Amino acid sequence: MKMNNRTFNYPVLASGRDDYKNCAFEADYNFRQTAAAIIFNFDFDTDCPEIKNLIARGEAEYVVHFESAATIFRKILKSARAEISTEISLSRVKSVLEIVAAIVLKNDVENFYCKDWSEDFSGLKFNLTKGNVLAYKTLPSLKIPDNPDNFAGNESIFTVCRAVLEETNFEVDFEGEKIKITLGGAEYDFFVGANENLELQPVVNSLVILPALIYVLEELQAEGAVEDYQYKDWFLSLKHNYGADFVDDLKNKDLFELAQELINLPMARAFESLQKIYGEDEE
């Protein structure tokens, strides 16, 4: 149900349209995921008196349209209340779930008029029919993992590659679905070789993965950063493994300690590995 490119022959309240001068329609949601389903909570609000009156009289209602193109799944949620919840089975959706919130007429309405309409519609009245959209907002799409168990471990969220430019030493990029760590040529060769030795893997993780993760956590503390990255695979994996307190602890906990917990205490395991290596050498 894509609305952004849709044309209407009457005024519609939406961001990016100039049919109304000052009024707005707001819709937001939060969700939590269980092993079998996604549970959504929605909040709606509009400051347009004429539309609010239609809702109060039962002539209009809030509507949420869900669509997952990969599974041809569609669901429509309707309510007169400004706060509603619903649950969608993970077996019904895949890849991306698109979500649009709207206010839709339940009945035909004659001579509808709003004082906040732009000058293009000033003084006009419209005869609207059941199902006409009065307002809408396209909400952020929700990325659905192919398998919820994909988030069972954090190691898979990192990818390490060799730098193209010789002067590159250590770079971290988390704009994609994985946290990408770029190493200089010599460092990358050491990383690859050391990773083939099970005893050295915790040491390498402490030298490469841990500082990269601390950097990402620091960046997530910036205002609005969590909202920007909350649907990335790496963020979902970290949150899934840490638990419900991840976002709160991100703000309040020591980041070195938090990073250690997220990747299973690599410093402690690194020292254990070094003790084994040096212990074998002494023998």
C-alpha cells in the first residue's frame, strides 16, 4: 500500500503534501519479537479538529496496513482508539514488512470541509465516500530475519577485509547489515593467519573485534543513533543476545564492560589462551 506517489482529488493530510497549512497526522510504533511472533504497539494523533470529530462520531477510524511482498502477506488493522496493539506471526512474513498508518472514512460524508486547508482548496467542500483516505503516514519498514535463530550469536555480525589504500590502518563501518572492519595489509594477513589457530582467536578478537565494537557502541550513544540503526542486522543481533535492557545499558553502562559481555568476555579468554601458549612453550 504505497501512498507517497498516489494522487487524490481531494485534500489529504500527510507529510510532504501541502493540502493543509498547519495540521499534522502523527503515527508511531514500537515492537518486541518473541520466538514465534512480532508484537506491535501503535500510537496515533492528529490536531485537525474536523478529522477528530469524524473519528469521535464513528465516521472515520485509524487504519494500519501491513505488507510483506516476499510472502504476499497483507493485514489491515482498524480501530477508533488512538492506541492499538496487534501480533503478526513470523511464519507469515519475510525479508521486509512495510507499514502504513492512515485515517480512513467508514461512511460516506457529504460537504466535508476543513478550515486548515491550503488556499488551493479554500472555500471548497467535498463529498467523500467510504474508504477514502483522510490522512496517512508511511512508517519505517521492519526488516525481518529469514530465521530468528540467525541472531543467536554475535560473531557473524562482523566482517574483516583488507584495505585498498596502503595508508589505511584500522577503519570501522557499520552502515551496512554487518559491522565492517578494514585492516591494513600486514594487519589483515596476521588476522587471517592467527584466526586459523584456535588458541589465538580470543587474542585476535581482543585486538580487533573488541575495539571495533566499543567504537560502534560509542557512536550509538549519539542522539537519534539508536533510531537510525535499530533495524540493522548487527543491531538486532546485539539486542537479541544481550536482552531487553540493551538500549538502557547502552546509555548507562561502562562501554568496555558492555562490549565484553556482548562478545563473551574476549579479554579473559585472551589471557587464558596466552597462558596456555606460554605454558606449552615453557614445557
